[in-house]
Amino acid sequence: MKTLITNAYILDMVGDTANIEKKDILINDDIIEKIEKDIDKNIEIDEKINAKNMLIMPGLINTHTHLAMSIFRGYKADKKLMDWLENAIFPVEDKLKPEDIYWNSYLSCLEMIKSGTTTCNDMYFGMNKTVEAINDTGLRAVVAWCIKDDSIKDKVEQTREYAKRYNKKNSKIKIYVSADAPHTCNPKTIKLCVDLAKELNTGIHMHLAETIEEETKIKSKYKKRSTEYLNDLNVFDVPVVLAHGIYISDTDIEILKRIKGGISHNPISNCKLSSGICDVVKLRKNGINVGLGTDGIGSTTTMDMFEEMKTAAYLQKVNTMEPTSILAYDILKMATIEGAKVLGLENEIGTIEVGKKADIIFIKNDKLHLCPDNDVCANIVYSANGADVDSVMINGKMIMQNRKMINLDEKQVMKQVKKIAKKLL
Amino acid sequence: MKTLITNAYILDMVGDTANIEKKDILINDDIIEKIEKDIDKNIEIDEKINAKNMLIMPGLINTHTHLAMSIFRGYKADKKLMDWLENAIFPVEDKLKPEDIYWNSYLSCLEMIKSGTTTCNDMYFGMNKTVEAINDTGLRAVVAWCIKDDSIKDKVEQTREYAKRYNKKNSKIKIYVSADAPHTCNPKTIKLCVDLAKELNTGIHMHLAETIEEETKIKSKYKKRSTEYLNDLNVFDVPVVLAHGIYISDTDIEILKRIKGGISHNPISNCKLSSGICDVVKLRKNGINVGLGTDGIGSTTTMDMFEEMKTAAYLQKVNTMEPTSILAYDILKMATIEGAKVLGLENEIGTIEVGKKADIIFIKNDKLHLCPDNDVCANIVYSANGADVDSVMINGKMIMQNRKMINLDEKQVMKQVKKIAKKLL
């Protein structure tokens, strides 16, 4: 199937500075085949999309989330992390049925698409139902069964089974191994995860140094920092996505410089739970890839990556007390191509380039809060929000057009999730 | 004229905890006349508004802005404050014509209304054209001519003239005196502003302790902190709105405890310009009113108070490292009734109560990113954005309905502002 996008102002996210040009884009099935001025209108086209008044850019990449947590939106908000987890979240999670996981995940997927995210990296339990929701909504995703010290066998089996099914060329879903976090996984568990990742030729997704309490716990138990703990267990032999990375020392940075993959920075979750501020500027100066993530709803309360972009910029500028420490274009890179590198998908997604998958979002430009457009990148990062995303294409297929989901029922999923919330909360 | 709002879930912002009830609201001209369950449908009504699927709350109050700066959106973003001001902003400001001020202000007014703000507090120059734009768009506002050490006479005369015209009962516009900031106003200028405010029986709007550089300058010049400097010049004899208030010591707090009015906290501007983090939690613990403000576009890049609410919450939680330090309802108070107190308008606006002006916003509730609604306040503060505001009533009159501005031309103002930007930038 051939799709032609015309009249597009394209922010391609290739290169070190912003490049915006008016060109046409020809898409062949899932692949961007041609980007040129005035592509011959006589060639046979199945679908033509007029992108007038639109800015086009690569779909946003959410590098760390827990899709099935949408039910917890605003639930017992404004609590301390351990109080919130132990008294609000864990007791309810135990009661989540597979069908609940499906609908909760489905809502998060739709919310992401509506706010311009085309790829996410998820870890949780009951992931077979989350994979189903991802498939049904058309999203691209990396998914992993979150392994802790208990109920390991089952999760290892499922990871292995799904990796065999999905880790193939052109699959929209990739399976990673997830070791939850240094403080919830003993050395034996972590070694098992590393071996499994090596066996399946895939990467590891885990939390790292999210709170000072966790870091203190590891230090007192193993006499080393959590980054060293993981390094000594050979975690960094395989590609990794390390969520949070707030408590990172200079010696940790020397270790992290050599990893494949990168850090997922979740600024809103880190603020909302008072975890701390990740020194993104320092990590990136040391050549470490940093992507952005929403974390799960509950700690974050929205899946809108535009909010994460803004908050990431604000936090770094006030943390360094230097407004030039991170620029709008840096933030856009983190949300696209750098996020793709964190997930090891930089050859498939993250830019608008010939040969890449057609994951494209259309941002409506003729709005009061985007006027005037002195600086397109600044407008997207600081002034736009998820509701400005007009249309979304994933893998060459239009999933949302003019803010209407195509063949996906928003009302139905809201009804289902409200029912689950009523039952469990 | 009688207006009846039915089927409304009302978050009235009265009291210390959230109160949400389904009631009808009867409005007589500009005043809320009755809030009751099932107001008799047989009474004569001119307009009936069905608020099904809507949450109703008081209009948001933006306690510090510079409306005419909309032209600077994203202009030379990511610069240091003095570099940005001196090399990007001041040279262009000198060229702004009255007509430019009108259209720039008009755009900011519409942008505010579209994102749920019904009252703002503005200071700039050429304010006669801003007042015109405010009147034409229907907003409620406090306005002031920003007085620095130069061109004082003209601004004093205009302040006096407009105060006589507008500072009357039931006027939607109130005139304040503005002394720009401690570091741009010498003692003579400040005394003159205090005398003028006393003469006109009004308040003073000024910047205070926005950056450490300003604070250092005052200290070296006057051997005192800027709050002490203002106190010694009797500024606090009159009601004040003090914008920013980042560099405030414990002795400053003792002074500020006694002021009428309060502090305007502008979290996004303070982050974006790397000014620092205002200790809102400490100020409020000491009984000082703290409202929220956007500052002018350029330093902030959007007039959306929902963004300010979120950022304020995130900053306080991560600054105190205590997630319970500020709650969603606290943030909502700051954006409504506490903001009204900062502007001395708490008897007119800030809550939905019988006898108050009908400044009411309608938030559309049936959206993916607001589902489920476990906690309405958390949803508004953390999950909603300006685009969720469906309708806006100011002074009993519908200004926006179903996201359409009533009798206000968005396209025209965007065209004008783009033209001005093209001419000047």
C-alpha cells in the first residue's frame, strides 16, 4: 500500500540542529520510501494525506511505563512512595484479573496515541494481556515481564515463549527481560535475568537508583552502589534500559558510559514522588543516551509525553541554574531518536528518514498558544500539549486522524476502566 | 438576565478540603444568586446551560503577567535572563507601537480564556491599549503601568486617569500602581509609587527577589535585603502583589507575614530562566497568600494556568523531598481563592458562592486522560490541561462555549500577531 503525505512541514530529527523543510513523504506499507519536494502526483497512490497547517515529526517514544496502572490515576495521590505502594497500590494489584490488565493497558495505549506517542517500553505482570492490548491498538512496544525474587519460573517461561514469537524482523513488538530493581532482586535473580537475556539475544529493562532509600539499602547490604552491584553481576553485557538513574555518582558514570541502551528519565514521576532530580545534563555530556518516560499512571497521572518534555527541560534548567544547559532541540531528541537508541531501535524509528518505519505524528499549528511560531522546537516543547496532536501514523497506518481514533472505541474502554476502578478501589 | 446552569458537578473551592456536589446554579446578571439542588425549572430563565459531563469550578486567576509579550513566544528561547532581556527583548520592545500592544494583548487574553483563566494581573507599558484588549475580550483584570526610574510622569498621569475611570464598584478592571522592581526603582521612585497608591486607594504590583543577582545588587547598594528595602520605604502600607519572591530569608518572612495581598509564584518562568525555586510551602505555612502566575510569554511560552499548577506542585514536592508538602487541593486554592486574596478580590471572585461574581469554568470530564476519576482535584491539577476547558463564563456572560469563542475572532488575532512578529523579529 502506498501513502502520500503532501504539504508537510517536516521536523525530521536528523542531525544536531533542527531541520524543518516542506516536503512530501511517500510511504510504502510500513516504510518511508521517499522524502522529496513535490513527489510526482501521477504515481499510483492508495491514500493521500494533506498535511496543511501541520507540523510533522517522528512519533514520541516513551521509554519507561507500566501500562496496566491506568486504573490508579489520582488514586491516593500526594503520598510518600512506600506508603503509597504498600497501602494503596500493592493490595489492589494483587486483585487485578487478566481482563482488568487488558482494559487498563488499552486505556494507556489510547491515551499515548492521542498525545503523540507511537512506541513505549513497558514492564509489569500479566503482560500477555498487555501485549494483546498493544496489538489491538496498533502501538509499537518493547515489553517485559517484571521479575522479582518471587514467582520467577512462570515469568521466565512467558518471557521465553513471547520472545520466540515476537523477536523477529519487522515485528512491532519486542520482548525484553525485566529484572525489577537492585533492591528487589538478589544476585541469583539478576544472574538468571542476564543469562535469559543472553539466551534470547535481547536486553534488560530495570529500575535503577530511583530513591536515596534504595541506594542506602544496597550500599548497606552489598557494600557497593547499585550501579556497581549491577556491573559486577554482568548486567551491562547486554543492552539495558535503566529507569530513573537519579542517584548516580561519577564512578557510576564511568561504568554507564560503556553500556548499550541508556537511561530512561521520568521527570514527573520523580517530582511527584519526591524521588529527586536526575542529572540529565551530566549524563548526556558523558555520552550516555537519555530517553524520556512517563512511568505508570498513579505516580505520574498522565501518559502525555509533551508534559514530560516540558518538565524535563524546566527541571534541568533550574537544577543547573543555567538556562542554556539543555535546549528545546535536546529535549526533542530525548523524546525521539535518543529514546530509540535507549531501546535499541534507532535503525527502525526515532527520525523521519528514508528506510525507517513510518511512525509519524501530525501537530496542528494554527492555534493561539502556538502563535507566533518564532521557534518551532521551542513551541513544541514549551507551548504545545498532547491535545495539539491531530493525527498519528504507526508503521505506515493511520491510527488517529483529526483527533478521532480509527476503529478504536474510546467510550468503551473508559466504561470498562471505570467499572474496574469501582470494583477494586 | 437570568442564567441557569443544570447538571453541574461543582468544585466550589470553599473551605479547607474539596467539596464536590451536583447542584444547579442560578445567575442573575453578573452575580451568583442561588446554588441549590433542582432549582425550580418554572422560574423565568433567559439562558439555560446543560453542564452534563462537566466539572464546574471558579475561573483561574493569573496573578502576574505581561499580556503584550505574546509576540515573543519562543523567541531566542534557552538564553540567560540578562542576555535574553538586553539582546532579544528590550530592543524589540522599544519598537512596539500601540496597535502592536493591542493585538499582542488580545492574543494573550484569548489564550487565557481558552485555557480557563478568567482574571489576570498585568503590568507593562502602553497599558491603555492592553485595557482596550481586555475590555474587548471580556476578561477581568488588574492592570498597572510599569514605572521604572525613567519616563515616570507620563505613567503616573495615566495611572491616575485610569484609576479614576475604573476603580469603582462592579468594574471588571481595577487599576494598581506598578513599581517595576527594587533593582530598577530608586527610593524616590518607590516613594512616589507608594504615595500614588495611597492617593488612589489602591495597591502596588512589583517584582521581588526574582534572581540572586538582583538580590546581591540591592544588598551591595543599600546594605539590606530587597524585602527590607521595600519595607523601609513603606511599600507594605498598601496592598501588594509581589511577583516571584524566590530569595526570601526568614527575617523577610517576618516582614511579609504582615502584608495585605501576597506573592505571585511563577514556576515555569522561574525554571525556564533558571531563576530558582520559590519556597511556596514555607511561605504558606507562615500564612502568606501565594497565587500562581504565568509571567509574560517569552519567559514562559504559554498562558495555560494548568501548566503552572502542575509545575508548582512538582517543584515543591521535589524541592522539599516530601510528596505531602503540597496537595492537589492546595494548588487549586492557589490558582483560585488564594490568587483572589493576592489581588484583594476575594470578596468578588475565587469561589463559587452565592453573592460572588459568576466567573466559572466548565471542564470536560469524559476524556481518556481524566479516566478514571478517583480524585477530581488530582485529575484537574496533574492530568488535565488547558484544552480540557470546554466553556468559560466571566461576569455572568458566556465567553467560550464548546471551545468556540463567542463573538471573538481567533484567526484574525493570529494573523495580526504573525504580521507584527514578521515586522519586528
